[in-house]
Amino acid sequence: MKTILVLLKGYPRLSETFIAQELLGLERAGFSLILVAMRRPTDKKRHPVHDEIRAPVWYLPEYLHEEPVRVLRALWKVRRFPGFNRALKAFLKDLPRDVSRNRFRRFGQAVVLAAEWPKDAGWLHVHFIHTPASVARYASMMNGMAWTVSAHAKDIWTSPDWELREKLADADWAVTCTRVGYDQLTMLSGARRNVHLSYHGLDLDRFPPFTGARSARDGSNPADPVRLLSVGRAVPKKGYDVLLEALARLPTDLAWNFVHIGGGDVLSRLKEQAERLGIAGRITWKGALDQRDVLQHYRDSDLFTLACRITEDGDRDGLPNVMVEAASQGLPVVSTTVSGITELFADGENSLLVAPENAEALAAALTRMIREPDLRRNLAARAEHKVRTEFDHKNSIADLERLFTASWNREN
């Protein structure tokens, strides 16, 4: 079995537990991995799963000017590779369509990747079809190594169609984790039809059923308010500004507290917004936490909510992993109908969903869920059943094992 070099945008990352879970799953299935990241970690915490992954990790130069000797030494080496001219032509074709420092950086990182390629690595797999796949594509051309890609959400919806088409034409295959993403990439793959759908799922051993009793809080007791929870980075596509507006519209007689877990670029703006709306006293901003702490919050809370949206540049979530985690613990969900969310959750069947960007409708759904603990229990039980029967991560690992094996058999 070949050793797979897995190219990642950054590693380890608290917000990408689904990738770490997949890496560990592949190792447990018998695959040998080498991890290469384009960025060094910035999170101060690690999930337990990161410590269980045995694969060695090394890093490409995040910015070329920071390691000029390394980059020049690599360029001197790969200029003699038979595929270097092909990669250079591809880069020069891409450059007029994307004139940016980022494009030069990706080519330089590809040069280093090809030059420092480990002798025992026989395959290149990359997570995210935007900038990491650019590095993989150029490096593959240089050293002749076959490559494959896992596409997720932002990388699909913020990449131009021309770039996705050309990457899908060069990659052996692509896999993605939502039906809506699959449909988009399949359309762009043309006659190749080399895109596969595989939901990430959860490692259900890490998320065993919650056996405790859910509370009957209904917002009527100020001394025991309903506990609302959200987990996610404070970035525009998560819709936290809309969620805060919805919380501010909740009836004044409802007793509630809201906990947010996660870092993010707009966190300070959200805190200022909460102050302006007069709800800051009911909100606790926890920052980034590891998976064990997040699990405990799922179990201690009464309701999970996210207000996902599609941003102006097309960015959006797929199916947020945290929503699957919450459902696995019998925690009811209130969210929006964006993207892959409706592939697990259905309004009135196992959750309450509203259209994005509608604070009034979100407030009404939250109010209903807060006031009706029996509704919370019934919807959450159905969502948990679906997670435990259809979203086991072992299914995804089996899909990848089948795809890798088929590719290697074709090559041999």
C-alpha cells in the first residue's frame, strides 16, 4: 500500500476536526500518511484527536520571502524535472486570470513540495480545492505524482468556475461532503464525472449518546434560564450578527442565556453589537475550546443555534460539523436552510429551520423551541437517530479506501 502525502492548508486547526478525524481514520484503516501544511498552527489549543495521529508533519514556507534560500534551492533542483515546463506553462496561463501575490506564493510552495518530496510517498491527496489544490496541481505536474482532492464548502463556492474545471480535469478524482457541493462539482467536471459524494460523519466513539436527562426549562424562570449554545468561528458566513439581532427580539418575559464557543475575525464587532442591542449581560464568549470541553457544553445546554448565510463573495458552509455533533448529543437545533444543512435537518421533522438573513423568523423559531421542551426532545431524538444511522465517519473512511485502492490498481 502506498504512502499518501496529505497536503493541508494549516495543521493542526481547531476548526477542522473533520479533517483530523479523517486522518486518524485512514491511519486506523492501515494507510501510511505524511502530512504537509502550508501554514503553521495559530491555535493555542489542540483536540485530543491531533495527539493520536502518528503521521509526521512538515511545513512549506508560508511566505516565500521568509525562506528565500530554501525556495531558490528548490527551484534550482526542480528546473531539471521533466514536468517543470508544463507546470510553468500552467502557472503562466493562470496568472493573467488571477494576478496576485497569492498565485506566485502557490507556485513557489509547489516548487518546494516537489523538490522536498519524500522518497516513500507514492500519492498526493489535498484538502480544499482552492489554494491548496493549486499547490498540489503544480507540484503534480513537476514530479509526475498523481493527485486527488477533498473539496468542502468555501473552497468550492469562492473559486472561479474556470479554475475548478481545470483542477477537476487534472485530478484523478475529487470527493466532497454535501449533495449541493457534489452537484456543483459534477457539473464542472464535464465528461470526466470524477466527483464523489461522501459525508464526513462523526467518530461516534468520541460522541457516545448522552444518557443524562434533558431539562424542562421553558424560559419562565429567571433563576434557571434556558441555555442556548452556538459553536463556530466568528466569520460572516456564520451569521452571528443576524443571530444577535434575533436574540434581541426574543420576548421580554423569556429567561435565557447564550454561550458562544470559537474565535474569529469579527468577534470584537459581535461583542460591540451585543452591547448596542442591550443583551451583552446574557452572553458568555468562551473563545476556542477543545473537543472535550465542547462536548460537555452540548450536554449542559438546551438548544443549539447557527444563522448560516451565503456571503456576497459566495462563501457558505456545507453541513457544519458542529451541528452534527450537537445532534449526536440529543441537543435540538435551530438554524437556516443554507447549503448542506437541509441534507441532515428538516424543518418541523428533526429541527426548526428558517430562511437566512431573517432575524424575525429566527427569533420566532427560537421562541417556540425555548417555550416547548417537549418539542425540543422530540425533534432532537429524530435528529440524533439520523446522525447515528447515516453519519458514522466509518462510512467516509470506507469510501476513501475504495477510491484510493481503485486508483492504485489502475496505475499498476
